[in-house]
Amino acid sequence: MDEQALLGLNPNADADFRQRALAYFEQLKISQDAWQVCAEALAQSIYSDDHIKFFCFQVLEHQIKFKYSELTEVQQQLIRETLITWLQAQMLNPQPEKTFIRNKAAQVFALLFVTEYLTKWPKFFFDILSVVDLNPRGVDMYLRILMAVDAELVDRDVVHTSEASYYSALTFEARRNTLLKDTMREQCIPSLVESWYQILQNYQYNNSELTCQCLEVVGAYVSWIDLSLIANERFINMLLGHMSVEVLREEACDCLFEIVNKGMDPIDKTKLVESLCQVLQSAGLFSIDQEDDVDFLARFSKLVNGMGQALIASWTKLIKNGDMKSAQDTLQAIEAKVALMLQLLIHEDDDISSNIIGFCYDYLHILKQLSALSDQQKANVEAIMLAVMKKLTYDEEYNFENEGEDEAMFVEYRKQLKLLLDRLAQVSPELLLASVRRVFNTTLQNWQTTRFMEVEVAIRLLYMLAEALPVSHGAHFSGDVTKATALQDMMRTLVTSGVSAYQHTSVTLEFFETVVRYEKFFAVEPQHIPTVLMAFLDHRGLRHTSPKVRSRTAYLFSRFVKSLNKQMNPFIEDVLNRIQDLLELSPPENGYQALLSSDDQLFIYETAGVLIVNSEYSAERKQVLMRNLLTPLMEKFKVLLEKLMMAQDEDRQMALADCLNHAVGFASRTSKAFSNKQTVKQCGCSEVYLDCLQTFLPALSCPLQKEVLRSGVRTFLHRMIICLEEEVLPFIPSASEHMLKDCEAKDLQEFIPLINQITAKFKTQVSPFLQQMFMPLLHAIFEVLLLPAEENDQSAALEKQMLRRSYFAFLQTVTGSGMSEVIANQGAENVERVLFTVIQGAVDYPDPIAQKTCFIILSKLVELWGGKDGPVGFADFVYKHIVPACFLAPLKQTFDLADAQTVLALSECAVTLKTIHLKRGPECIQYLQQEYLPSLQVAPEIIQEFCQALQQPDAKVFKNYLKVFFQRAKP
């Protein structure tokens, strides 16, 4: 071996050595006999360096995985002998191998097992057992090999290239694995189980590591071997014994969980679970102590959850089978576990509690199905409810300012508890409402002296009721009088208690979230609107010390104002005055700390727009207010644009460009307030927005920070096309001209949707403009597409692909909007060039999305120009280019008929052929029969069949036929 290259295997080696080692590994993988050198090194323990040993196993692994069939019988025998020799050496070595080497060796053994067990090495396990006997190091390897074999057979993640080969590989793997498991069950599983029993018996008191490993093996294999081999007196008694041994009980728990989880007859399952429970209960495991080892309790909770869910699954099957007597017995067994379930659910450790939620949820599902609940069941429901309320509470350690992994886990846990609460509401909505009301009222009466987490959870519960007790369109305050009254009372208490002033961010946020969720309350009691508005606008909301609270409040405030609509009328001018400072454009100076980020300000601008537009003011007053809102933005914009033109420093340029972009974005956002009922025209605001357009458009000719500025102005134009309609048209030509100057792929790709929007909306109104800018736009696109790119530059290739799609989408919009004259009037040479790009898009580029668009364009052009009165030479083009494209594209190897997008492209290809037949009639059939299809060497009877299908009046018949036609035609 190349000793120098091997030095690079050490993780501490420098980069050059590591690079050389990688290259050497690739070289050995290709080499015919390198594996023999590695096999010899392992069998004779030539190297003592761990990384080299690992490397040798990797080379062997590659050989077995990818090139095993190339070896002769003798060579395959050599690999088997090498592994057995290495295994024998393990028991004699003074020191055991490192864990990572043992695991890699086990993987190689397992690979050889799946390759050879059915054919050349049926005694695989017996050979290993005869070598290792009960030697602890040998047993360690044997157990690792068993786990690796199970991973190969059960947890197999197939490495795949394409989807088609993935599924064929997957089915081959699945069939092979089933056969391996069947053969093992017949030939060796009883012996393996016996060996596990011997290992457990031998090592349970003196080698906890091996015992735990063995329990893990039993747990893994239980899912696919005969359960009676494990679920019998001697095994279960031993496992239950392990439940009392501190170092073994976690693995024993997991092992019992797998046994309980195994599918079996419902009556047998109930008996098995009950017998386990009796022993566990008599061992004192059912009384949970908060001080107990939490790692063990987490596993134990998972076991109890498994037992509970197994019993519930049995109950469901028995009910289905109509065996009411056994179902009743099983239900009693379930009820007997509820006390234990509650102890685990209420445990202060969230992992322990989380592990039992499944059982709890399913138990409630049973209660939901019963016609009436017993007193005990009602008590259980109440106990679960109290547990959920308690467990929803934040603990002291929760870090609100810097949320990390622990906090994220608690948020997830809270989501699980919410599901329980929703299920409780289905079982007993009255009880849930009464319980929440009690907790809420008690807490809010004394909120000043109550800890933040209790206040937060009281408001949170009110918030959660909205989803737990669902109604249509948030109508919580009408309908069922009891519920409406209870919710109305709680909301009144919430907004009048002063709790919004509580000094903790979690309480503040929960207050605002709840107020917005129950916005319909303010339609019933509008007198509380000013109180809540003040909370939003002062130090409790938008001016809170916490940026997190300010940010969320900005969004919630905009929702609150939108939802109240006309009820905001008395407060509009006051609110607009109070938010004035929050609307200021943050200057691009470093270190300036605005109260709100620019993203948050978008919501405030939208809110201001909504207040003005939805007000009952006259159009003149609305115009004045909108001008007051937008004029400061326009003035700032002009000043900042001048500064940008003179700025030398790039960071300064970027800061100014961002600031300009924000100004445009804010103006854009105000326009979201308009609707079909309240248009810009009706509100008298057209002039203000036209002024904005005139202010912002000069930014398009700024040579600095083009991408940022163009993007902002483009978005504003999109909005104005919707809001100002034809009033925007005079601005479009010069804006387009600027945007087409010095542009790159991304600029064009983003500019084309704007042109598409104009074309689709205004159609013939913009025909002259489109005819004028059609070729300049195409030249810009072709110029970018023809730019040379580096072979491996994937992002450049993707950008070109996206631009190509945008180009075809543009042509589709033009033809689809009935403006084919825009193309026709470009002169014969240009028209031909455009048509050829479409043919090329349909055939040459393996991009089904673009291909689909190209066929849509072709069928549209055939529909418009393909008749007798079409442009001169177009009929010729149809037969010379469009018809061949409909065959050449699907015949390409890259045209994958198993792919959904490609099938859609083929569908449009079928439409194109149908349209040609529709426009050209028998002439088309004659051309296909006599000229084109014979030139492809299609058999006469298939030609006949094809033409018959094409002439079918039902287009669907031909679409289906075409797919079959190309499936047969492809090798």
C-alpha cells in the first residue's frame, strides 16, 4: 500500500495528505486486486493504526457492495475466510478494537450476509457462533453483526439515482429482504433466540454493556420473528427481572415495548399486556416518584403508552368484530391504567409527559364514542384537563429573549397538549369551558400578584378555546347562549382588568393574540375598542421595550384594524396622528435604532391605508389623508436618490438603495387597502399614486445598485397596473426601456411577468407598445442566453433555464391574448427566428415545463394561422417543423413518460397534432400516412392505427393513445 497516502487518513493530517488519501481510496475502489491487499492486512493484523484498519474495511465494503459478482469462487471464499480470521483474532487481542472499527466490521459482515446467505453461506450465523462461543469480545461482535443485519433487512434506505431505478431497486431490495427473513425464520431464528437467552443469562449480573446490547437485539428482531419465541415465561421473567436492575432497566423497557407493539390477536394482546402489568405493578413500578431517574421514567412512560395504545387497538378490533364481552374486559383493563397515565402525564419532566400523550389522546377518543360517561370517567376527563392546564405552563428556565433548542422542544410539546385540549373539547365541551373559565377568572382577579407563567397560561387557555370549540367565521358571540356568555364575560374581563400592563413579554403577546383572535367581541361590545387601541399604540404594544413584542404587535395591529372596519371610524385621525412617528423612513445612517424594522413598518403603512380607504370620509378628504401619508415618502425618495448618485462608498450605496427600496415598498403596501368596492379612482387617490410613479421611475435609470432599485420599482408597477388600470399605460414604455438596459438573466426573468401582466390585462390596448418593444426584448433575452457559461456553473445554467421558461411564457401570453399580430408584424425573418426558438424549446431542451409551454404556443399559432387564409408559408412550416417536433420531442431519451410534468407536455403535444388535423383536415392525414410516418420507419398497420386515433372526435382518446404509441416506440 501507498504508505504516504495512508498518512492522510489521520483526521489531524494536513489538507494535502487528506486529499491524497481520498484520491488513493478512489484509485483502490477501481483497482482489480486492491481489496486482496486490504483483506490480507486485516487477516494478518499488519497495521496497528485504527484509521488504516477502518480504511481497509471500507475498501472491502465497496468490493462487496458494487463488484462482488466480478470475483471468482476462490476470491469470494477468501473474503469469507478473511472476516472469520479477523473475528477469531478479536478474542485474542490484548485490547479490543475501537467502537467505530467494530461497527464498520459488523456492516461488512452484514453486507456479505445479504449477498451470500441464500446461496453460498447458509451457515453464516452458525459459523460466527462457533467462533465466538460465549467469549465477551466475540459476543460483542456477534451482537453488532445482528444489529447490522437487521438494519440491512428492515431499515434499508436505498441509494437511488432516478425515480424509476429507485422503485425497481426498492422492489428488488424488498423481495430479497422478505426472502432472507423467511429463510432465517425457517433455518436459524430459534437457534439465534436460544443464543440470546444464553447471553442474557450468562452476562446479566456481570456485564451490563453486553446485556443491554443483547436486549437491543431482541427488541429489534421481535418485530419480524415469531413472538412466542420471546413472549414466553422464561424470557419475560428474565426481562421483568431486568426492570429492577438500574443499569439494565432502560433497555429492558424498550425491549418490552417492542414485544407489546407487535401485531397479534386482540384477546391474546390484552392477556399479554395484563400479565406484564401485574408483574410490573407488584414490583412497585406503578407508583411514580418525581425524584426517580428521569431517563428510565421516559422509557417507562413510552412502555406504558405502548401498553395503553395496544389495549385500545384491541378494544377497537373487538368492537368491530362484535365481541362485546371481551371489549368490555379490555375497556376495564384500559381504565385500570388511567391513574398511572395521569401520574406520567403530570410529571414535571416534559419528555416523560410527552411520551404518554398518545395513550391519553386515544383514551379520550374511546370516551368520545361512548353514549354516556360513568362518574369515574368524568373524573378522569377532569383530571386530564387539569394536567394539560398545568403542563401548558412555562417554567422559570424558559429563555424568552434567546430561544434555543430547549425552548423549541417546549413549543412542540405545547402543540401536543393543544391536541389533547381539542380532544377534551370533543368529549365534554361544557366541562372544558367551565374549567377554563374558573382558572381564567381566578387568575385575572389577582393578576398583579400572580406569577407571569400562570397569567400567560390563563390567557392562553382562553385563546385556545377558539379552536377547541369551533364555530363558522369566528361567530363565538352568537348562537349557543351559555358558551357565548362565558366567552363574552372572559373577553370583557381580559380587556378591562388592566392585565395588558403586565410586565412580561409572554403575557403581553398573549393578550394581543387573544384580542385579535376574538375580534368579533368588539362588534358586540364596541365600547372597549379605545382601550385596546391604546394598548396597541403605547408602551404595551408598538412602543414596547422588546423588539419581539413590537414586531408581532405591528402585524396584529394591522389585523385588528382590518377586522373592525367601519367601527374604526371615530378613531381614524387620532390613530393616524399617533402612528406618525412609526411611519418615518429610517435614515440609512449606521447605528440608528428605529422602533420598528422596515418589515414591521410595512404593516403600519398597510394599516394606515386601510384606515383611510375604509373610512366614511369623502373622496376629497381621503385624497388629502393619502397625500399626507405618501408625500413624506416621495420627498425622502428624491433626496436619497440624489445622494445615491453621488455616493462613492459601496456600503453607503447599498444602505441608500435599501432605504429607497423601503420607500417604494411602503407606498406599494398602502395600495393593498383598495378593493373592487373601494377602487383608487372612487377614493380620489389616482393622482397621488401617479405622482408616486413619476417620483419612483427615475430610479430605473440610476446606474448604481440596479438590482435592488429595479426590483422595488417593478413590484410597485405590478401593484399600479392593478390599482390604476389604464392610467398606468403612459409610464410603461419608458419604464420598459430603462429595465431592458444592461440587464442580466435574473432582471429579464423578473421583467417578463410585468409585460405578461400588462398584455393579459390590457390586450389590444397595448398592441402598439408590444409591437415596438417585442424585438428589443427578444434581443436582450437571446443575448443573455447566448452568453458563454462555465461547464459546471449550475446556478448560471439554472438562471438560463428559468429565463427560457419566462421567454416562452411571454410568447404564450401574447398568442393566448389574441395578439398574434404582434409577432406577425415583426417581419418575415424575425417571425421565422421566433418560430424556430419555439420548435427548439419543444424538442431540444430536456425541460418538460418549457416543452409544455412551447406546444401550447404551437397549437395556438396553428389555430390562428393554420387555416387556408393563414400567413404565406406557414402551412409549409407546420409540415416541415411543427409535425416533426410532435414526434422528435417524445422520442428523445430525456423525455421521461414516467414523470408527471412530461406527461403534461405530451398532452399539449397531442393538442397540437389535433389542432393541425382540425385546421388542415384530410391533407394532414395524407401527409402523415404517405410521407412523414413512413420516413420514421413506422409499420403500415401502426400508421393506420395512429391516423384513426387522431381522427377520433374525443381528444382524450388521442391523448391516451399517444402515450401508448411513444411507450411502444421507445427502446
